[in-house]
Amino acid sequence: MGAWLSTTHPRRSPASAPEDGMDEPLPPSTRIPLGTDPVVLLADSDERIRQGLTAQLAKYQVSVVHCADGAAALLEAGLRKPDVLLVSADLPVIDGATVLRLVRRRLSIPVVLGVGPEDTAQVAPALAAGASACVARPYRPREVAQLLSLADRGNRGWDQPLVCGPLTLDPSTYEVRMHGVPTARLPLREFQLLHLLMLNAEKVITRDRIRAELWGEGARRSNTITVHIRRLRERLGDDPHHPEIIQTVRGVGYRLVPPTS
């Protein structure tokens, strides 16, 4: 797999402040040490999202080429052979899932699907069709940069099933099972949170690390992580008053303990 992020200087400076929901980027001098002159192709129908993300990622020394529909994405992918394709699930002309399948047939490049609140049903089919990962949309530049920077290091085993006692998580099918029985479908962020906790089972994961890996600076409300943990416990059948699976380490963070029964 080639490098995901460009270390070239951006062609232009952003003309405005970050879009709503976008976190503050790293200082302009910050570089993500990946390869030389790779190309990131962004396909999104929303011009504000395209322009905003392109301008903000430029501050990470990321070079972005963007287009507005699925047909243009396929054409640009074939012409440019980008190192990574970031494609919105909701694209006109040809939808993101179809773009993903067609690109994967012809090119061995990572494809990341941007998923909005109304697109969560597309996550499982996208991962099954070969998506390298899914990321919440509207995008947060720091979150996208962190996600893309994992590619050259093997995505931290993102595509490998995780097993913690009777609890299993399979990213390739976007399924979570307890004692072999599927749980209710988890929203993307809860799925990512559970993946992080299971990947580090028995270890304490600090709130700062959770915020940095899943939200960047986007979790501005102090109770954002608490709310997601509470919902995750409910889905796993964990006692909210005396949790045994996702335990709170007061003042520090959380620890997932594999259930025994």
C-alpha cells in the first residue's frame, strides 16, 4: 500500500475560518511523515465540504484533488491513480458505494467512505465491498488526517475480527455479537469506540486518548464521551449502575473487561 498523505506544500491558502464542526488543524509546520507527493482524491457533492476540507488538510501538508460526483470520481481515479480515495456515500450520478466497488475492481488503492447520519446502513456493505475504513461526515480534518495516517501502518489491524470472551466484533461485516447473538446495529462512532476498547482490552484508555483518536478536538461538550459510553453499555446489556464490561476508572478513563458469562 502506498503512502496516504502528501508532504507537498498546498497550492493555495484557505480564505476563511474552518467550517462548522471542523476542529482546529495542527500548526502549518506540522507534517505527517508519509512518502513523497501522493495524491488524495476527495469526492463530495457539497462544495462547502470540499473547499473546507481541502483548505484545512492543506495545513497538514496534504494535497487534495476534489470532484463533485461519482462519475467524475471514477474518471479522476483512473487518470490520476491516487494514493487514496475519500468518497462520500451520498454522491450524485453514481453513488459512493458503487464508486467503491468499481474502483476496487480496477485499482489497488485504499478507499475511505464518508458516512453521514443518514448513511449508517451503508457502512456494513461498504466494508464488505472492500472499503479500507469509514469516517463520519461532515469531516473533521484532524480526524481524517489521523485516519489516513494509519494506512501505511496497517490500519492498526482495523480489518481483523476482535474477540473478548463471548463478545466479538467484526469490522469486515460491521457486526457485534454477544454469545453469538448479534447486538443492535451500532452507530459508526459507537462501533469505533468499542473497537478501540476491545483492541486494548484490560487496559485503561484515557478520555484524552478516546477524544484524540475518535473526535480529534471535536468532542467539545464535556459529556460527549460519557453519553457514547452509556449508550454502548446499554447495547451490550451492561448494568449502567454497576458496569462489569466497560468499567469507569474514575478521573482517568475506561477499561473493557471481557465478559465471562
